[in-house]
Amino acid sequence: MRRPELIMRSLPLILFLSLGSLHLAAAAVDQFTFDGFAGVNLTLDGTAVVTPDGLLMLTNGTTLLKGHAFYPSPMRFFHEATSGGSSTVRSFSTAFVFGIVVEYADLSSPGLAFVVAKGRDFSSALQSQYMGLANARNNGNASNHFLAVELDTIVNAEFGDMSDNHVGIDVDGLASVAADDAGYHDDRTGAFVNMSLLSRAAAQVWVDFDARTSLVNVTMAPLELPKPRTSLLSAAVNLSAVIDDEAYVGFSSSTGVVASRHYVLSWSFKMDGPAPSLNVSKLPALPVTIARAPSNVLKILLPIASAALVSALAIAALVIHRRRRMYAELKEEWEVAFGPHRFSYKDLFRVTNGFSDERLLGFGGFGRVYKGVLPVSRVEIAVKKVSHESRQGMKEFIAEVVSIGQLRHRNLVQLLGYCRRKGELLLVYDYMSNGSLDKYLYAENSKIMSWAQRFRIIKGIASSILYLHEDWEQVVLH
Ligand SMILES: *[C@@H]1O[C@H](CO)[C@@H](O)[C@H](O)[C@H]1NC(C)=O
Ligand SMILES: *[C@@H]1O[C@H](CO)[C@@H](O)[C@H](O)[C@H]1NC(C)=O
Ligand SMILES: *[C@@H]1O[C@H](CO)[C@@H](O)[C@H](O)[C@H]1NC(C)=O
Ligand SMILES: *[C@@H]1O[C@H](CO)[C@@H](O)[C@H](O)[C@H]1NC(C)=O
Ligand SMILES: *[C@@H]1O[C@H](CO)[C@@H](O)[C@H](O)[C@H]1NC(C)=O
Ligand SMILES: *[C@@H]1O[C@H](CO)[C@@H](O)[C@H](O)[C@H]1NC(C)=O
Ligand SMILES: *[C@@H]1O[C@H](CO)[C@@H](O)[C@H](O)[C@H]1NC(C)=O
């Protein structure tokens, strides 16, 4: 009996949830801590996803794409105006752990940015150097209403980038108001220590805004170090000119032509005070490699090749289909018994050159007669095409044809066989090279036949009729 136990266990959870929403209703959320993003409610777009092991993956390794992830509800960045006075900006602080995994360690791709923005629709923003935040037309325009901290791994002269490994504070555009090489100031010695954004190692970043001084401070350090006392960057930003009242917090990233993946591993945020510290021992592991995305050459060639293959197959199928239809015959079980008397239409088609007019011998009583030569035996044949519509009596008729084929008489044209298609019967005879008798009886230009010749012909015909009527085992009437 496991059921009661299950209900008992879920009860406190339900209570907790309802208490939580009561709390939410009372005051807007102004802090959160995500040690990993498994099950976290974020608003994602573009390539951004939360992986099964709890990593926020902003870009997925496919080139020239962008992705965004925002905390689902906006934060209040201003204190309510007191009677008579104006609203005042609030301090805020955030900490996050990020990791960039590139396909080639020495090749750069754009980086990622922490963003505070009035809106979260960056659909018109460009990838590559614009990091999914702006485009060539609106870059730097005050109507963009965003503050960003960029972790930039490419040099863009148009934005005045200092190196391919820098951190910058951006307002409404990608040209930074302050920037420095990625790194930190050692607490003990005060010396600057370089860090590589593309080291494939996760690192932590802190962004602090002090409402009193209007300073945005950015600090970074390797995971194993606590937050350095001296910040890397500091710049005064008039936040009232960028956002008003409410704004969204989140991340933006994009890829250029080099495949790369931009990850956020954990994130905390707080209004009016320092961000809760992140527990780095709880972090999901950062993948060290990137599954090689297909190269651009393959990307172009593969669709072409597959399209070519598909069309080749389609053409082949069409050709086969057309040939099948072209050579289609009617063949029924009973015809098997007639064995060699059955010719294939394909063979007859070929030997008559496709029933071409130049092979036409003449028009018989029932249809056209064509000349052909059987390929192996070199026997000359005449093929008579008889159109027939009904299938009625066809079996009997073919039986007759075949039995006639068994007749042997020197004055009878040998019937070699037949072939049947829809609406058409083909009869195959020996070819008579001298043509039809009427040609000699009536032709004006040829030599008039003598009476002796005529008499021999009549005797020949009589002999064959006698054979048909009396000498053959089955009587054939003619
Ligand atoms: C990345 O995301 C885009 C858009 O969501 C998708 O079309 C593409 O296949 C993804 N690439 C990889 C390698 O998952
Ligand atoms: C995520 O947060 C948004 C905004 O607060 C809310 O509308 C939505 O229902 C939440 N989704 C989930 C799955 O909790
Ligand atoms: C800034 O954007 C606004 C609104 O899109 C536009 O009206 C204005 O002309 C832009 N300013 C500049 C300098 O491009
Ligand atoms: C840090 O890196 C930059 C750019 O690669 C270089 O100019 C600078 O000298 C380095 N500083 C130290 C302390 O190594
Ligand atoms: C920001 O940096 C400046 C200059 O380094 C420093 O004076 C100030 O105390 C810092 N503020 C915060 C909140 O860390
Ligand atoms: C900050 O911006 C607001 C809105 O544009 C403006 O009213 C205010 O004077 C600015 N403050 C400073 C110190 O420039
Ligand atoms: C950090 O996480 C580990 C593992 O979950 C836990 O043992 C430790 O107590 C946590 N530390 C803090 C300061 O919360």
C-alpha cells in the first residue's frame, strides 16, 4: 500500500507552493538564486534551451543564430515616488557563472551578455557581432533601452573593440562605454591576471549597480576564487535614461561563422543589495567539446546532392514506369500452356523498330502488318496488329491461333505466335519476301503471269485447303 504515503508526502509541497504564491502576490520578486537551471521557469527564445542536466545553453553550436533567456517576470528598478518627489532608481546586483565552448580554440565567435532591458523582444536584432541585441540600423539608438555587460570574443573595429577577449559595459548598443581585457586584480598582490573567455573553463562574473553613485561595476574571476575586492570595470550609467520602472533581466548571445556554444551555469540576482552567492560545488558540468556541426560546404552540397539523388530516383522510377506501361501486356494463367507461342511485346516492339512506318508492310483485313527480324534466329517475321476490344472468346481464339500455329504445309504461311495487350492482339507470321499474291495478279507494271503459273498457284491453294479440311487432325474451315 504505497498510495497513502504518496499523498502524505505531496501535501507539504502543495502547502509550500500556495504559501509561495501568497508571498508573490504580496510583493514583487526582487531576488532569486539558480544553482543550475533544471526546472527553472525562464522565458527562452531562438536557440536558447535548458539542457537536461540543467545548463542554460544560449546558443547551440549552429552558426549565425541567436538566443535569449529572461527571468519570466520584470523587476522593479525604481522605488515608488514619494508624495511630491520623483521615483528613485534602486541598486541591483547579479552573479553568474558562464562557459563558452568553441569548436576551434584559436578561432573566435561572438560572446554573450548579461542584459537589463525594458522589453525582451529582440527579434529584429542580428547575430554575430551584434550579440542578438541590436542591428546595424538601431545600434546605439536610445530607443533600444538596454544595459548590457558583454563578454566579447571578437574584435569589431566599428564598435572600437580593444581585443578579442574583453569585457564591456554597453548602453543601447555594442560600442562599450567602458571595456577591459578579461581578467581580475589579485586581492593579495593587486596584479592584473589575464583570463581567457575561450578557455572552455567556467568563470564567474559579478555586476553591481550602485544607485547612490550610478556606477556599474563588473568583476570576474575563475570559479575557485572568491569575488575579487577590486572590480575589473567601473562606469557611470544614468539608468533612468535607459529603463523606467520595470525591466527584464537575462542573457543574450549569438554565434558568428565559427560554431560555438554559450552557456550560463548558475545565476543569482537581488535588488537593493549584493547578489546571493552561488554554490559552485552544485554546478552542472560544462561540456568540454562541441559536436562538430556540419561544415558549410557540406551544408550546401548535402541538400544539392540529396535533391539530385531524389530527382534521379524519381526519373528512374518514371522511366521504369513508362517502360512498364509502354511494354505492358495482358497475360493470363491459361496462356502459360501455350508456352513458346507467346511473344513478349517488348521483343516485337524492338524487332519492328517500335512499329515504325518504314517497317509497315501493308494494311491487312484486320490491321497493319509490320516487318521484323528475330534477333537470335535471324528469322524474318511479319507482325500483324489486330485491335480487339472485348476479352470475350479470347481464350478460344488464342487456342485456335496456337493450333493453327501447329499446321505445317508448304503453301500455308507459318503462324509463329502471338502477343496480347490491352485492346490489341499481335499475330506473328513468317515473312513472305515476295509479298502478296494480289500484287502479281493486278499489278500493271509487273510482268503478266502466264497461264501455267496461274494454274500452279491454283493447284497450290487447292492442296493447302485440302490439308486444312481433311489432312489435319482438326478440321480448319477456310
Ligand atoms: C540550433 O537551434 C536551431 C533553432 O532552434 C536549430 O534549427 C538547429 O538545428 C539547432 N542546432 C543544433 C546543433 O542543435
Ligand atoms: C513561468 O512564469 C510566467 C511569468 O511569471 C508564468 O506566466 C508561467 O505560467 C510560468 N510557467 C511555469 C511553467 O511555471
Ligand atoms: C532611433 O530609433 C527611433 C525609433 O525606432 C527612430 O525614430 C529614430 O530615427 C532613431 N534614431 C536614429 C539616430 O537612428
Ligand atoms: C593580458 O592580455 C592582453 C591581451 O592579450 C595583453 O595585452 C596583456 O599584456 C596581458 N596582461 C598580462 C598581465 O599578461
Ligand atoms: C565600483 O567600483 C568603484 C571603482 O573601482 C569603487 O569605488 C566602488 O566602490 C565600486 N562599487 C561597488 C558597489 O562595488
Ligand atoms: C538621467 O536621465 C534622465 C532621463 O533622461 C534625465 O532626466 C536626468 O537628468 C539624467 N541624469 C543625469 C545625471 O544626467
Ligand atoms: C553547496 O552545495 C553542496 C552540495 O550540494 C552542499 O554540500 C554545500 O553545503 C553547499 N554549500 C553552501 C554554502 O550552501
